[in-house]
Amino acid sequence: MTRRLMLLDTASLYFRAYFGVPDSVKAPDGTPVNAVRGLLDFIARLVQDHRPDDLVACWDDDWRPQWRVDLIPSYKAHRVAEETPVGPDEEEIPDTLAPQVPIIEAVLAALGIARVGAAGYEADDVIGTLAARAKGPVDIVTGDRDLYQLVDDARGVRVLFPRKGVGDPDLVDEKLILEKYGVRADRYADFAALRGDASDGLPGVKGIGEKTAAQLITEYGDLAGVRAAAADPKSKLTPAKRRGIVEAAAYLDVAPKVVRVADDVPLPDFDPALTGVPADPELLEALVARWGLGGAVGRLLTTLRH
């Protein structure tokens, strides 16, 4: 029997929960738990609506991998709160969200929901690797359009892109990407490298925005084709576009590796199956009592059991 796999871009979802659930949602000791409770409710709704057999909370063990920074130093640089001499730099994160992240980790572990990360890689890369390994359909839940590059109708890989909450996400398939961006899903990474992305500190090519990037990728096939056209004096490129692409050579040499999601990350062994039976009932009970999570945990367990 083919199993449906759901992959959560967990940080994307707990940030969304943090900003979407009022910070008046607190534990008995007054600690805000809006991100924790919101994330648990998100998972319950996603499981209820899409009925995955397996689910993995994919984790940023390194939100800004050094190998990406070595290639493009500006990569996510504006989001660094503090540089650390060893290990990942600290990410700028709201003061009342940071203490909730370890609670999320503990609750997921007690519930028995697989949480998977890899040293030196982002959650995106974990998602890319698990999607590549999957034998059946895959739902990737993320608010990050970079993961559109993984969409593959033939393999049943799609993105659930939340709008306000997760109850009515955009179901992103190859048709939607082509309609919205004018490029095929398997060319999305090339398109994104050419266009750039200020939110990730990727400069792109000067003078080339979203529409032009899509036109160039469509006309010349891929990024290599666009660069070959820029080097060919007989091509139809305007002088301004040609100059921009040629002058961005150093960036374009490395951008595809930075933008492309890794699909060969070494991952630990884990069990992704959803059972509705907590892995550690005593710990879960203690966490529920300490952080006031009875309603959210109860709703999630009820959903998992049905």
C-alpha cells in the first residue's frame, strides 16, 4: 500500500503560529506558548484535512549553513542576531518565541512525531532529501516558495502553501507554478537564482526582475542557456540584459548551488508513522500540565486516532 508522506517546514509554521495566535495565550506560569499551541493546532488541522500516513517535522539544525555563506556571503546575513565562533550564528528571533522552540521540540518528542534535522543543513534540505526518497505522494507544508522547485506531478509531490492559517492552503502543482511564474517547476531554482531574493540576501542580476527572469528562462531553457545567450553576440538579448548577466558572472557561478535544495543529506534513522499513541505518555502529561497545552494536545491526539 502506498503511504502518503507529509513534510513540515517546521520553523516556517511556528513563526506563522507565533504571529497568528495572540501572545495572551500563556502557560500557567505566564510564559507565552502561542507558537507551541498554534503549531499543534496546525498539525491537527493538516492531518485532519490531508490524512497523511507518515509525518516529519523537518528542522533547521543550521538555518544559515556555512557552505552557502562561503559561496554567497550575503546569504541571510541581515537575519543574523549574533555571530558565533563555533556552530551556526544566532538568528534574529522574537524574544518571546525563542523560549518556545525547546518546548516544541519536547512536545513533539513526547507525542512521537518524528523531528528530523541534519548538521550543516536547513530544513529545506531535509525536505528535499525525504521528498527524493519517497515512494508515494508527498505533501510539503511551507510558506517558503523556494520549495516550489521540488513540485513534481508525476511523483505526486506538491506544496501546501498556507494563506492565513493552514485550513485553506494553496495546493501548488506544476500547473499553478507555470500559471503564476511563467516557468516550469523544474526550472524554478534557475528562475529564482536569476531573479534573486532580498529576503534571503540573494542579489540576483541587476535589472532582471520576476517577469524578465521568467521570459529568459522560457526562451533559453535554463540558466546555462541564458548565460550562453549573453556570451553570444548574435543572440537577441538587449545590451542592458547582456551586460547585467555578464557582470553577474561571479554570482551566477555559485547561485544555483545556494538556491537548489539538497536531496542527498545524510539523515538519522527515524520512524515517520503517525499512530496517535504518545511515545512518552508520562512526559507528555507533565509537559501538558506545565505549559497548559491540554486542549491543543487533546485535539491533536483525537485527530491522529481517527
